[in-house]
Amino acid sequence: MTYKSLIFTTHALARSKQRHLQLEDIYQTVKFPEKTISLDKGKVKVIKHLGGRQIQVVTAPASEKNQRLLISVWVRGEEDQASLLIQIFESFKRLVKFMVN
């Protein structure tokens, strides 16, 4: 999926949805970062604070000029929400523990 000059990998798009990140906020982070960290093989980690959240994005060069391939996105200090199946399982474990005690 492409948004403006950003090409999202399947992983990056899934993580952005899971972490409730707006595409425009990711774009602003990549285009106007507060901090840039060079990684290996041309990859770059960019960081920006938006709406009280520290957004971090790892990008790599894309085949088209002025485009970046997004590898992953996350919010520093926020845990990912567990899947519904795991939440149900954990609730069941708590219920059994409660009934046994």
C-alpha cells in the first residue's frame, strides 16, 4: 500500500492499524523527524513526538526516487494490545483461578 511517497510493507501497515497510528502522522514522522538514526543497509529509524506519543518508524530506500519503504512502525512506551483470543484465554485462566480459591 502506498500513501503519498511512503510504501508500506504488509507488516508496517498491520502494525500501524494495531497501534492506532494515522497514516498522516506516520508521513509527518518520516518527512519531518525530530531525530534520525542511521541503521545498516541504508535503513533509517526516524522519531517524532505527535499528540503526546513518540512515533518511531524504520524505513529503507525504495526503488523510486523520493520514496521510502516502511518496514515497521511503533509508539515508544506503549504495549501492543493482545489479540482477542489471548484476552479470552487470560480471562478464562483468571476465572478458573478465582473458582479454585
